[in-house]
Amino acid sequence: MLKYNNNSFDFLRFFFAADILLAHLWELSQNNNLLFLKNFSNSSIAVKGFFVISGFLVTKSYKTTPSLKHYFIKRAKRILPAYVFVILFSVIVLSFFSTIGVVEYFSNTETYKYLAWNIIFLNFMNPCLPGIFQNNLMCAVNGALWTIKVEEGFYIILPLLFYLFRKTKRIMLIAVSLYVLSVFYWYVLDIVFQKPLLAKQLPGYLSYFLVGILINLNFESFLKYKTKLILLSLIILIILNFICFKIDFFYPSAFGILIIGLAYSMPFLNNFGKYGDFTYGIYIFHFPIIQIFRQYNLFERFNPIIMAFSVLTITFLLALFSWFFIEKRFLDRYKRNNNLEVN
């Protein structure tokens, strides 16, 4: 158990959240002086990393939770409070930035459509608010939230997978079959039909979540051969970087093994999250902050580097608020009431 808990997942998750923030910063700002951020940020890779880690940690949580009821309560406590807050916060605060005025803003049915669809995770149905970000690259209030519905879907699928595992006793057959179908789904939607938005839904990312699950279920073996697996994964990823395959069944597994392997290979970062877990707050708050700066052309009117640091500062302050006043309070209350660990 000591080896199990000694990891640097907090650092990796923070790193991926920061990576997504920087990727959105150069993309949404539309400022040439920030294009250099493109050289070392990639939101797609970061999202995949999140899903691998989620598969590993949520499996751990499920295995150590006494009942299905407690499992879903834990997942809801971790995701919902800050998520609901950021939706309500966006609707209320952005009313003061709307070009149509506060009264008309709250009289507009689009405001309540945004609220309704986003509360139930269907952000794509109504991503924009009236009079907000109309001249930006996109009018979406919080384009980063699309992954939350995928994550929630994984939470629902996990108990069903474990039920099949117990019933059939064929864990590898089921997992590998779903893995292959997931990669094939991505290929068909993204490459064949060129529908990247559909490819980026739950089936397309299931392969990464499954890698996290399988590593967790074979954790002792994974630790035993960790170094060799990391080296093999690096070799595969380097080869794949130079050889372009139309459909690649090896990338999710190699990438997932590398991420989990790194989490157990950087002991100097094991205590990274001792002061709090600010990852989720960074993830759910950064997008609208960048959009506000872009709406008022702050990246052009002032020094773009200073404006970028301002975005980082505001986002981190909101992440601090989210952790200490929303997320941590709900998690601490649950742990006190149930004497359980919340992952």
C-alpha cells in the first residue's frame, strides 16, 4: 500500500492542467507574440494524460469503496460542487461583460438554455451566452468543460466493466476488445469521416481510460517491470513520431504506460500536492478568463506577456478559491461523515 500511495500524480495532473491553459492561451488570444507557447503545449496530449490517470485512480477508488452508492457519492462530491459553481459563476459574472446589457441578458432565453444544457454536461448544445465573446475566435464560454461529460461517463462505465470482469473472468479479453474498438472508433470518426468533434467523445478516449484500469489491476507486475515497460513505451512513441500510421493501436497503451510509470519514478515530486489540489480549479476556470481578455483586446492593447501572466495569476487565484472554499469543504465533510478516502 505504501508503494501504491507514493506517487507524483498530483504533479502530473497539475502539469497537464497548466499545459491545457497554455495551449488555450496562445490559441484563444490570437496574438502572434504568444505563438511561441505552441512549441511546448498540447491540449490533446494533456487530455489523454488526464484520462489515463483517471482510469488508474478511479479504479483504485472503486476497489476501496464499500458500496456502489458510496462510489457514486464520492465521484459526485469530487466533480459536481466546483463544476456547478463555475457554471453559475459564469452566467452571473459574465452578465456584466455582455454587450446587450444586464437586463436584456437575463431576459434572453439563451442565457437559461446555456445554464440548463451546461448543468447537465451537454455543453455542446449551447456553449455561448448572449452578447458574450461574439468577436472572439469562438463564442464558447468554457470550451474546456466538454471533457467533464466524458469523465462522468467513465465513472458510470467502470462498475459495469467490473461486473463483466467478475461474471466472465475474462478481464484481458474484454478490456483489449474494448480498447481495439475505441481506437477503431477514433480512426473512423476522425480520419475516415473527418468528424473530430464526434471522435473526441467517450468511445474515442475509452482506450486511455482502459490502460489506466489495466495497469491498476496488474499493479504489482507493473512495478516489477516498470523500467523495462517505460523504455519500451518510449521506443514505441519515438517510432510512432517518425512513422505516420493511419490507425495506431499502440499509442494509447504506450502513452498510458509512460504516464503511470513516470508517476512512480519521480519520488522528489511525491509531495507536490501537500498544500492542496488546484488542478481542477485551473482546468475549469482558465477558459473564460482568457476569453474576457480577448474580448477587450487586452493582449493587443497592453504587453501580451504581462497579460498572459495576468491570466495565469487570476486563474490560479480562482483555483485556490475553488479548492479551499468549495472542493476541499465537500471532500472533508464526506470523509468525516464516512471515514473514507476520496480520490
